Amino acid sequence: MNGPLNSFHIPSSLNATTPIELQGFERDDVRLMVLDRENGQCEHTVFKNLPDFLNEGDVLVFNNSRTLPASLKGKQGNRNVFLRLSRKRGDNTWDALILGDFHQAGEPINFPGGVSGHIKGQGSESPLLQVEFNKGGSELMDFIFKYGEPIRYEYTKEPWPLDYYQNVYGSVPGSVEMASAGRAFTWRLLQALKEKGVGIVFIQLHAGLSYYGNDRWPMPEHHPEDYQVSSEAVKEIRHAKDRGKRVIAVGTTVVRTLETVMTQYGGLQPAEGVTNLYISRDTPLQIVDGLITGLHEPEASHLDLLKAFMSEDKLRHAYQTALEKNYKWHEFGDMNVIL
């Protein structure tokens, strides 16, 4: 891989199109690339061996947001309209991406179950639009779970059920895409981590759309996401830091949340709000020491976030190794831990 880190190409053969548990394995049987932040060295293993690389007293911070079936099919007249929810703005209002046949702003979009939506205005950034539904609260959420489907992209050939897009510990519905860094964790692996003395805590960030189609990607500073950090999580993380132990984020959503609180409040404390923090190589990390994540597309801003952990040269070498060793990409793919 020559040139900038974001210039590489993912061969279609490396797109993970099928959940590993449908191939006769467990979720924690995916491969794991272990990267050393300091020297860039790579070690290759399987995800179920993660406890071997963690120490007693380290803390893993998980995002407990649960995935919504956020892809909705409606009609304007006799035209099909496909809606991808991105972020809840109010009781009955969402930012959404509208796909399908030509849609008209003044005409309602009719969905099953007597639900309709009107385009209210622009969303947080183009091409998102703000859609106001005629139902809100639990009624709207019931409609979404009854008629919605998981968002899936072109590399996924089959319409897998929502359960395959959930982390085993996800508990608070709100993300329109799975916080996929946690997908490889099984209850068995979580128990093994606890037995080793690794702390397990939960924060929450409801993830928005990661891709708008037609080579359009969210800009983090224009892509607000709602977060919540509990007093219990703060207590555990502070305790680890006070003892000189590592705080390891499970996913870029966790990094974004914790570093937002540190930036907004000048220290870690219980908080909830909205983040549009953009983390890059120029961002000094204030609380997070390590990261468990998947392998990211060259265009995704998540890759910029990784540069806050390691130099671009070391990341380029690691991604070149992942390509050569046929690691699988995307939410059903292999994993990477930076320590």
C-alpha cells in the first residue's frame, strides 16, 4: 500500500457478507489483529483470545445502544420511497436519508399502519432531511420495530434479520446502525474477561448513518449524535485511571463519547448531550488508552480517528498486513485492537 492511508482499495472478496455464526462458528471466532501503539508491531490471533492481551484492572468501555430496524418503505402516490433514519430530533421528528423514486417535499410519505411523514426541512447536513411523523413516542417506536428493516449496504447480499445486527449486551434502542465493534463479544467471552479482573462498564451513544450513498460520507462535525455517561461508568473509569490501569474503548463511538465529555467539561463526569466532536491525528486523547474496532473503509472518518492512537505510517503498515492476510471488512468482519 503506497501513498496516503486512505488510498487503499478493499477487494470485494474481503467484504464480510455473512454473519460468522451462520458459517458454523461463534461470534468470537473472528480474527483479531493486535497492534502496539508504540512500535506498530502486529500480532494475529482470534477474538476469543482477547483476555490474553488485557491486564487485571484494565477497563473495557462498551456502548450499550441497541440497533433499530431503521430502513422504512413508504409511498408518495404510486411511487416507492425508501427512508433511512439517521437521528432522532424530537418525539416525532427524525433526520433521515430519502432514497428511491423522485420525492416531493410537500407531499406526505405514507407508511403501513396509518403512519405518514412530512419533509419538514434540511437535516443536520446534506443530503439528510428532517421528517416529521404523524405519530411519536412509543407509537412511532412500535411502528419502526414492526415495519422497519435493518439498514444494509450493497456488500451484504442477504436481508439478515435484526438479531444479527445486535450486540449481545445492547439494551437501549436508538442506533440506526450497529455499534459493530462489540459484535464479536459473546457472553462466554465477557465472563472470561470478568474472571481475569477486567472491568466492564457501559456508556451510550446512538449511532447515526455511516454512509449516505453515491460516495457521500458524514462529516463528523456536522453529524451530531446523542450520548449519555452514567455516574457508575465514571466511577469505574476514574478508579482504573487512579491505579494506572488502561481504559479501552470498544468502538469509535465510545472514544467519541468519552473524549467529548473530557473536552466539554474539562474532566470526566456524568453527562448527557449531543456530540459533533471530530477526532483526528491532531486530537490529543485525554482519557482513552486503547481501542477495539473493526477494519474501516478508506473514506470513513473512523480511519482518521485511529490516527489519534497511532501514526499514519504504522496504521498503513497494519492495514497492508490485514489486506495481505485476507482479513474481512465491515460489520460481520474481523477485528483490530490497538493497545
